[in-house]
Amino acid sequence: MVRSIPGMSGHDLRHLAVIIGTAPEDTDNLERAVLASCGKAGEIAREAFALVPDLRAFSWLDPGLDGILARRAAPDAARACAGGARALAAVAAELGASLRLCGRVEGLPAAVPQEAAPAGGPRTLLWFQRYGGRDEILRAAGRFFAAHPGATLADGELDAWLDTAGVPDPDVLLYVGGRLEPRDALLWQGSYAEICHTPEPITAFLPADLRRIVSEYADRQRRFGR
């Protein structure tokens, strides 16, 4: 199946996704690990939106943090998730963006908002928890066929049922930390994204590193899978 590709999308950076390959160092203190991660997300999001004024979306995926949440007791996870959501909601509001929580949100505490900050804003900050790219595609297909029994899923129809519905596909997938290898994140959305990688852990990632990544992206000739 071949997806439609905007003919003039070129190097207009509309969506930057940051995927973390290493777990937080302080796994014993779950709440501090979550809030530190969200604080770093806010720092990078501010820099990204300042660097690219037309940037419409910023994604923050932390598979290592997801694993910590899955292993720890529910009360600890609930408190940490709620604190992280409040921290990112504050960042989103500061940036004039909407905050959206993506992934399997069932069972998360009511204090964790799925959508926060100014509604209908032109920018979106996506926070991924209990998330996997293959799982997202399966859930999206399930929702489509539940709404359209017996229908055939055509090219372009799945987007509206994804966790990221209404948000542009990422132009850049930035892998921070660890090795450059496929990861179970944004598999559908990132089909034609440019992939950048920095081996430094997220704790050492600086605004200057982000500027270098964006500059590298601007110098590439995009082929969109062709």
C-alpha cells in the first residue's frame, strides 16, 4: 500500500519526534525520573518551537520510562504520571499548544489528562505512555472496522483513527541515546521521515545539538521512500 505524499512538502519542518533509547538513570525514584524526563521534554520543546516558528507538533517518546511505569506499583505510577502530565501541560500552555497523551490510556488515573491546554491551538505536544507503534496500528484498525463493519481499509483512511489523528506526520525522527536501530514507535506516521541519531544520552542532549540536527535535516534531499 502506497501512502499519499504531499508534492511540495520538501524541507518544511512541521513535526519533530524525539525518541529516547535509554531509560532514566534514577529508576529507584519513579516520580523524580518521570518529572526529570518531562522537564527535559519541555526544555527541548521550547527550543524546537523557537528554532522553527512554524513547527506544528513535537513528540516525546520514552520507551524506557514506559517500562518503569509498567514494573512499578500502581499508586507510584499514578502519582508520577499525574505529575508528569501537569508538568507537560504547563509547558504546552506556555507554548500555546495542546497536550495530547498517546498510547494505551485505559487504567491511567483520572488526574492524567488526555487533552490539555488551549483547545484547537495550531501546535500540539504529544506525550507517549504505554505506547507501541504496532499496537497503535492494531488499535486504530480495530476502531475503524468497529465503526465500518465489512468495509475495506483504503490508503489514507487509517490516519484518522491513530493516536496522532489530526497531527502532521513527523518530518524528522530523532533517536537520542543507544544505537541507531529500528524502534517500535511511530511506524505508520514515520514511513517517510528523515532519521537522525545522536548517541549521547538524553541527559547530555543540549539545545545546540537540536540546532545541529535541524541544520542537518535542512541539507538533506528528501526522497519520501522513492
